[in-house]
Amino acid sequence: RRALGSLGKSRAKFISAEESTGITFDDFAGQEYIKRELQEIVRILKNDEEFQDKGIYCPKGVLLHGPPGTGKTLLAKAIAGEAGLPFFAANGTDFVEMFVGVAASRVKDLFASARKFSPSIIFIDEIDAIGSKRGGPDIGGGGAEREQGLLQILTEMDGFKEFTSQVLVIGATNRLDILDPALLRKGRFDKIIRVGLPSKDGRLAILKVHARNKFFRSEEEKEVLLQEIAELTEDFTGAELQNILNEAGILTARKDLDFIGREELLEALKRQKGTFETGQEDSTEIPEELKLRLAYREAAVAVLACYFPDPYHPFTETDIKSIRSQPNMRYTEISGKVFSRKSDFVNSIVHACAPRVIEEEMFGVDNLCWISAKATLEASRLAEFLILQTGMTAYGKAYYRNQSDLVPNLAAKLEALRDEYMRYAEDKCSSVLREYHSAVETITDILLEKGEIKAEEIWDIYKRSPRIPQPAVKP
Ligand code: ADP
């Protein structure tokens, strides 16, 4: 039990400059541009005066956002390690207590300590717990308290203008969308960096980092094996890749082998796929309700795949034998596709909405579960990609060189546009699923009965099932 007197003290973990975090940018692999940006910040941090003479100041706040396990904490520690600065690590949830005034005084306490050791770094993980939009829905309660804490962060960040007390605040969140815009304003978190899922090359690089202290038969074999794992791990985070190597190491030791081999790696991969969602190692026994949900999900995905056929990416089969948060539908890749049109992107968004839309239709919006999670994230990722990266939408036409100047305003506009695409995609998806409801039911029944279904049978059902005409969906 904590004494009452300590309530207002921050619970931040402190690592002094001498101990340092010991972590460097070498520990983070993939997404090289992120490292380059942060390396520049470290140079300014370490060498403040020289840069000041040139009128270059260190940003006050850096916000890292992206899915959990992608290395945001690792990057914050690497900044501290590289700069050799004291590091204060806190979590947004630390500040949220039900007692009035505690959140604000904890924030104050944290910043006061950091200033005492300045130049120093404050890291606030899950900053959304305290920094979510004011006046929004009060999830989890403690709204007023949180608001006080947030206001205190804003005050503190505005406060340290004097360069003698340089404190860099690094925030991390996987919910940029719910952050209070005030946090993103200039002079606060004015550097926003997205830490995304690694590409195939990125995954290979991450695997290599975590294979450093592991034994393989030879360098050549290691290269080949890690290549193979990188191929098989689309959508995996750095943390999950690290787990695979650790698990493979454990399996190797258990079998009393000297080197990690292909079999151990594949076994570890299988376990990682199975565990990271169910939390249990052996998921052969799938509860009936979950089976029903999986069957509907796969049926909906199948119908959408027929509705938007892609000759270069045809589907082959699906099943309900494993529980994953992304569809089990399998596809093959046929080379020769030379271009994607805007409508192809939009159709992919519609397609990716299928798991969530069918779950909502069949089980109700208050009764959703996580089996549509990955597909839904993918839908909004695709929408974001279409808007920002393709030049095919209003905002994607401009190149924003200095993102930090524009972000507060831009973010809201982009968000609105993304919501528009998502709304259209969901409406369209729902309309297709209603039109082909009979096919959805038939495919669901077959999946429940046999556990799997092949493309041929899906096509057959799709073509001969009665359809219920739907009103057109306006883009
Ligand atoms: P986040 O803060 O984004 O949730 P973490 O930094 O806690 O993620 O990641 C957990 C662990 O996963 C890290 O300590 C590291 O070992 C591993 N990891 C994640 N991303 C990477 C990466 N890009 N390179 C190397 N290791 C990574």
C-alpha cells in the first residue's frame, strides 16, 4: 500500500546518464528514415549551443505513433542511449487516478525531476491515456482528472522556453486519432513520426538484429532461413519477430540441439501465429460461437472476393480451422499486373471492410469481437495510403515538406477524408453482402459442416444464389 503522501509523485522510471539505456539505433532495424530523423534530433540535443548559433532548436516533443510492438519504446530508449542523457520513462495510465488533482501533480513532479537533470528525456508511453481529446466519450472514467493532467502537460511543455533546461519529451501512442489536437500544436509535439509495420526487407533486418546472439549452423544457412521467415511474416511486428527467434531458441534447447534449424523456426512461427491472439498455445478446440463468427467472416470475404474479382490475385480456399484476427482466405499471386487504378484501391478498402460489416450485421454493433480487427485496420490503412501516397485524392496531390508546420490543420482534413472513404466502403460492402445474403448463408453452412471450402465451390454458389437487389451506394 502506498502512503498517501506519495500519491502526487510521478511513478516514472529513472535511468541516469551514466547507466544510460545502453540501447542504440543499431538495435532498431527497418524503416531507416525514422532513424535518420531521430539521429538528427540527437545531434541537436547533444550539441545544443552550436545549433542555437545557427538558429536551429531541438523540437520540444516527438510523437511516435503506430501499432503496438513496432519499436516505439525501443526508439525512445535509443535516443537516450545515443545522446547519453538521463531518461525518465512514464506511462500515460500512471497519471490517471481517481483522486482529484493527482494527475496534474504527478505530471508536475515528473517535469520538475527532468528539469533538474536537464538536458534529459521524458518518455510517456500510451500518452493517449492522458492526452485524449477533451470532451470526447469518457471511456474508463476519470475524465476531469485526465483533463487536468493533459492541461498540465501542455503548460509544462509551453513553459520550458529557456534553452538551459532542455527537456525532450517523447510520446508514444497507437491512437493518434484520439489525441487532443492541442498536443500536436507547434512548440509541443511538433515532430510526428509514424512507426509502421515493417516491410519484408525490414522484417529480415529485424530478424537479423535478434539473431545476433543466437546460434546457426552457418552464416549462409542463417541468411536463407531468416529470408524464409521474413517472407512468411507479413503483418508481423518487430516484437512478434523477436518472439519467434526467442521461441525457436527455446525449442532448440529443449531438443538439446546446438543450432536453430528450419523446423524450430517454423514451429515457433506457428506458435506465434496461434498465441498472439488466443493467448493459449493449443487452440484446437474452438468454441461454437467463435466458429460461427469465423464462418460468417470467411463467407463474407469470399463473396466480396467474387464481387471484385482480381485475376492477378485469385483466391484459392478458406477454412475455419484456426483463429486469427485476419481472414483465413488464401490467395495466389499471378505476375503480370502492371497497374492499379484508383477504383482498385477503393474496392480493396470495400473488401477489407467485409469482416467487420458482417459481424455487425449478424451479431450487432455492441457484440463485436476481435476477429475482424486486422482487416478493419487494413481498410483504414489502405484509405490512408490512397489519400496520402498515391496523388489520386485532393490532399495526396501536394507534397508536404515540413509536415510539422501543417499537421494540426492537415490531420483533421485527412481524417475527415479518410472517414468519408471508410463510410463509403462500409456502405458499399454492406450493400453487396445484403445483395448476396443467400450466398453468404450457404458458404457459412458449408464451412460449419466441413470446416473448409475451395474457390470452385465458392464461385459456383456465388453465381447461382438468388440475389436481393439493393439501392445504389453513392461514393
Ligand atoms: P512499442 O513501444 O511500439 O509497443 P516496443 O519498443 O516495446 O514496441 O517493442 C518491443 C520489442 O520488440 C523491442 O524491445 C524490440 O526487442 C522488438 N522490436 C520491435 N520493433 C523492432 C525493430 N524495428 N527492430 C528491432 N527490434 C524491434
